[in-house]
Amino acid sequence: MYIAMNRFTVTTQNAKAFEALWLGRDSHLKDMDGFVEFHMLKGPEDEGKILYASHTVWASEEAFRAWTRSDAFRAAHKDAGSTMKLHEGAPTFEGFSTIQHIA
């Protein structure tokens, strides 16, 4: 299992627009081999900023890498440059391989 995360720092003024963007987009994830699940997480507010994280679970790192090279990935991210004004800086990517899973 592989978990891919992106962290975003969003000002409270942009929070509603940022959430609407994510809730209204077509992610194209469900059609990808190896896709397990997606979560958009909202963290704590601190000093007028909110931490968000996209959290995607994949069957393997190879499945995630295939997603990043796919036409579906390009379609899902085609407007990414225009949304930069909603969060501070570039998102911070973190990728994790599972060493233990308890269900």
C-alpha cells in the first residue's frame, strides 16, 4: 500500500473557495488501476491559516506513479496553476510506503 499526501496552507478568507474547488472537481481517480480511496482533510486553524491535506491510498507506489503519468492526472490538474491564489506557496508532497496495516 502507498499513501500520497499534499499539504496546503490556506488563509481563513480563502477556506470556503478552497473547499468548494476540491468538493466540486472531477478527480478522475476512480477509473485508475490501483486506486483505493481519497480523503480531503481539514486540520486546525492557527493564526488565520488552516492546514489541509489531500490523502490518497494506492495499492502500490507503482500504481500511484502510473496515475501521475496518465491522461486522467493531466485532466484532473489542468487548472492547478489558476488555483495557486487560494493557498500559500506550492503544496507540500509526501509519499509513504506502508510497513504495517491493522484493520
